[in-house]
Amino acid sequence: MGVTRTSREKWVEEGLRALAAGGPDAVRVEALAKRLGVTKGGFYGFFDDRDALLKAMLDTWERESTDEVIDRVEREGGDPKAKIQRAGMLTFSSDRLLPIDLAVRDWARRDESVAERLRRVDNRRMELLREMIGTFCADADEVEARSMLAFCVAIGAHFLAADHGDRTRAQVLARAADLLLDRP
């Protein structure tokens, strides 16, 4: 009976877990192989080197955090405000995409090619926000401002350590969403 190979997807997935937990320096072939319970030899059947794995990881993150999120938002339907909220929830509150997204943002501060990739992803996300907010807000400047504020709240809330008096973080975020999405 032949030995079952660890799939390319498992290497990528384990790399994304390592990235989310410790940044790009934590993505080491030997450490990934150990966590997968395999030798590192199988790695080279799928990737020429670590850089090829890192690229595949970024490809997966980009596809999952843009194409797959947008596809799901469209498939599940709803009005534009519901679509915005669903896209934000899928991207910035998930146990999977959020830690990867935050790690990529940190990595992009030190690597121009990652920064370019992040810019492309963020531009796609902003396009969706502009399109959806533009359905209930006619002023182009206000659409841009609301889109930027919504995006900043979605990302920045994970870094803010401030208290909110007698309100919970969830209450404040819900009210911010109501203001940005022009809901009563």
C-alpha cells in the first residue's frame, strides 16, 4: 500500500495558520512538516521553495477574502446594507480570515510585494463598499468618506483598547454601523 501524500492545500493551510499565529517568520518548512506529522521532503513535490509557499498562501488568502466573500454576499442576497454587513462579518469577525488578514497587514509594513497585494485586496473591498453605499448615498465625496470610515472601523476595532463607558464594544460598533449605513 502506498504512502498518502500531504496535499498542497494542507501545506498552504498550515502555512496560513503559522502566519496568523506568528507572522511570516513563523512559516518555516521544517516546523510546518512537524505540525503536519510528515517529513519536509513532500513539500518539494508542490513548491520549489519557501517563497513559492508564501505566494500560494497569499493567493489563497486573496481568493478567500475577496472572491469567495463577494460570491457568498451576492449569492445570499439582501439589500446593499445587509450585503455590506455580511461582507464585514465574513472578513473581519471570522476565526479564519481575520487573523490572517491582520498578519498580512503587519507583513505588508515590511514587504513591498505584500503591500501591493494588500492594496489590491483593499481596493476590491473598497469597490464593494462604494458600490453598496452608493445605492443609498448620492454624494460621491460622502460615499468615499463612509466607505473609508466603515473599512477603518472594521480593521481598527481589533486594535483599539479603549473602554466605552457603560456601553459594550458590540453596542458601539453596532451604532457606528447604523451611522455609516444611514440606519435609524
